[in-house]
Amino acid sequence: MLGGSLSCKTANINGTLLYLLGKCRSMLELKKLHAIGISFGLSHEDSFIYKILSFSALSNSGDIDYSYRVFSQLSSPTIFSWNTIIRGYSNSNNPIRSLFIFLKMLRHGVAPDYLTYPFLVKASARLSKQESGVSVHAQIIKTGHESDRFIQNSLIHMYASCGNIMWAHKIFDSIQGKNLVSWNSMLDGYAKCGEMALAQKVFESMQERDVRSWSSLIDGYVKDGEYREAMAVFEKMRAVGPKANEVTMVSVLSACAHLGALEKGRMMHKYIVDNCLPMTMVLQTSLVDMYAKCGAIEEALLVFRGVSKSQTDVFIWNAMIGGLATHGLVEESLKLFKEMQMVGIRSDEITYLCLLAACAHGGQVKEAWYFFESLVKCGMTPTSEHYACMVDVLARAGQLTTAYQFICQMPIEPTASMLGALFSGCINHRNLDLAETVGRKLIELDPNNDGRYIGLSNVYAVVKRWDDAKSMREAMERRGVKKSPGFSFVEISGILHRFIAHDKTHPDSDETYSMLHFVVCQMRHGCRQDNQEENLLNDTSIEDDLILF
DNA sequence: ATTGATGAAC
């Protein structure tokens, strides 16, 4: 048929198919329409092929590899088709393919245009590969596109993602007529690099701010560990800024989780519901994590069970399994892992880390070995965290020699957290000889950690090697190791209280101390007779540990 | 047809 022009009948079919493609919701539907199109001879009709390409490359329910297969069959694809594929891969979980397609495009003698570059820059940003970003940048200059604002904005983001904040700033400075995206990209760049003072400065210099500006600032504070500051910015946003969206709330919930601020977290949950924000998987995962970290495991489960199984992904299962594990609900967390496998969600390295943590809390050595081995069997490589967790399991269970051998046989260098786990194990199980060996290595490895010196000093004190005990404390002073007081938070009626040892400035200090004394007396009464050794090994007495700030 | 953001374990 055809030779370039469509018959009246196929033109109608094409029109109908184009309309239906516009309504298409899934790859299955798309493939059916594609098949019908082919059977009517439309496989080279531009408008039809474009629709097939863009849906499969760009839609959320698309399939970029399908798009690429269709693309490969075109004899001389237009720049539109090349751009669609490059864009599709830049958003995929395999962004490096964008760059490969770009090379292919150059080899085919097709010149990239002003739309090609933002996708390529984005692919480099997502890869955090500065080398490829720089080559793309060079191409941009070579082809005279360096003053395109879209391209400049994407370059800011790329350099910031690659950790080169100086170049990001250079690009930002060079932009004539910066727009909101330019400012937001610079702000986000600083926030991502932990330069919060500069991020704050950019934020304050902005003439106009949208939800992304606020979200970037909040998220920056969260990533920087400034959770209270993050909450303060959110409160300000509520008062004078735009409405928060689901991305803002993910950061805010993370701040609540780190602060253990349950009441605040509940209020944020309510904010999400009241403002009808879309309940994405990411948001639900954040809620599960927040409730679990704030000690409200029942509420975490409630959110988790509210998600339909077919929608779940590995993130939310990990959050729930990990939450149960840290709550000491070992059986439940192992049961949930089985359920996860039944649903057909592939577990990853983090899943195994959560499971090993569960085993450590429950003293399940056999299960831990089983998980450690299945991790390897599933083709994953154990990270130093997996090894540390495994050492923790063995050390807590008192299998100190096995733990020590395990460390010696690892294919990687021992880390401070592994030796730290073994050290606590030695102390709890009274193997003070091994404690000395491990403690000495630990100080070598982590010479700026005050706790390591004090721990070893206490071991010497127990075995009455007073000189050694003293010399550990002296070594610490001599090396100028800062003694950092540990502190903790508790939230009561939505207000956060901070506790540090030996400070009594809190207004309710007296009352809290008398309650503390009462509790300690009760505990002592019910405990075995305590002796000096016990106290020394725990570094300080219970009162000292809990003293109010 | 373009640029800018978010989750799990230590």
C-alpha cells in the first residue's frame, strides 16, 4: 500500500489509534495498540511511532527498553526520536545508556540540539559522574549552546551532584537573567553539599520562593543533622510559605524520626491527610520509619498494613522489618521477611542488615549464619556493615573466639564498629584478656573517640592494673581527644527535652531526680547484689548515666 | 518534547 501517502481508511485507523494511545495507561494496552497499528501498516507512520516511543520511554508505566527496540527498527530516526530515547534513559535506573545512545547518534552524523543536552546533563548528574558531565559540557560549548538557560540550570545541578560546588557556582554566576530554577538549583546544590550557611544565604537572597526552595532548605538541614532547625523552617513555611507537598513531608518526617518526636510526627501525618497530599510509597515508607523510630511500632504496622501488597516495594518492607528488629520483636520481623518473600519482593543488602540486627537482638546465632550465607548465595557481596552485624551477633551471644576468628578471616579490613561490637561482647562476657587486645586495636583504629580509652581504662581498673588504667586516661588527654558528653532526647506533650549527664538546669530537674532515685532503688531491689566490678565495667553508675540536663 | 526534590540499615 502506501508509498508515503495513507489511504483514507488507514488515515482513519491512524487517527483512532492516536486517540486511543493518548488514553493509554499501561504497557499491555500500548502493546495491543501497537500490534493493531502494525497490522494496518502503520509501522513507519511518524505520528503513530512517536506516540509509541514517547509513551514507552517517558510514562511512569512505560518501558524504556521496549521503546528502544521500536526505535532500533527505524531506518533514519529524527532528532525527536533520538531525544525521546535519550530522555527516557536519563530518567531510568540505567542513565548511562543515555550517553551510549548519544555516542551512537553522533556516529550516525545526527547533530544534537538544545533539547538533547538537558537530558544528557541530567544523566551525568544521576550517575554522579563528573567526567561524563564535563564531556557533555564541552560538547555544549563546542556547539554554541552554553547560554541556553535550561542547559545552564541543568549544569548547576549536575556539578553540585558531582560534589563540585565551585563549578556549580561558576555556572550560576554566569547566567544572565537567572530564573527560579537557577536559584533553586544553586540552593539545592549547597544544601546537598552540606553548606547550610551558604544555602541559607541563597534562600534569603531569593526574590521568589516556591515549594521546592523550602523543601531543599528543609532537606539540607535534615541531611546535616540539624533536625530542630529543619522543623523550625517547616513551621515558618506553614506560616508564610507555600503549601508543603509530599516531598517536603518526607524530609519533615525524617526529622521527626531522628528527634523521636512522636507527637510532632503524628501532627505531620495529620497534615498530610488534611491537605490531601498524595500518599506515595515514599511517603508511606517515611511514615512507617517515623513511627518505628519514635517507638510507636503499632502505628508503624498500621500504616504498613494499609498499603496494598501489590503496591509495596523493597523499601517499605525494609523499613518495617528493621523497625520490628530494633524494637526487639525478632520473631515478628523474621515472619515479615517470610511474608515479603511470599509476596515476591526481592530482598536486598539492607534487608539482610535488618535481619542480622534482629538476630543480634534476639540472640539467634543460627539464624544469623543462615542469613549471612543466603546473602552470599543470592549473589550479594557482604559489606562492612554486614560483617559488623555478624560480629555483634556472635559477641552478644558470648561466642567471642568465633567472633575474633570471623574478623580475622574477613576479606576486608576490620572497622571500628566491628571491633567495638567485639569489645562490648568481651566486657559483657568477662573475657578481659581479649578485651585488652581488642581495646588496644580499637584505639589504634579510632584514636579520636573518647569512649574507647575510657572503656579500656575500665577494663584495667577491674583487673586492678591501676597504672595501665591511669595511662589510658592520660593518653587520651595527651592526644587532645575531646570528651563529648552523650545526650538524649525525649518528647513530652510535643515538647522536646534534652538530657546530658551532670547538668541540672532543666526546670523539672529536682522532680525528675527524685523519680530517678525511686526507679533505681526499685531496680536495685530486684537485682542481684551489685558489686564494684559491675559498676566499673558499666563505666558509671545508673544514676550517672541518666542524670538530667 | 527541555532544567530543579523525597524513602530503608549502621
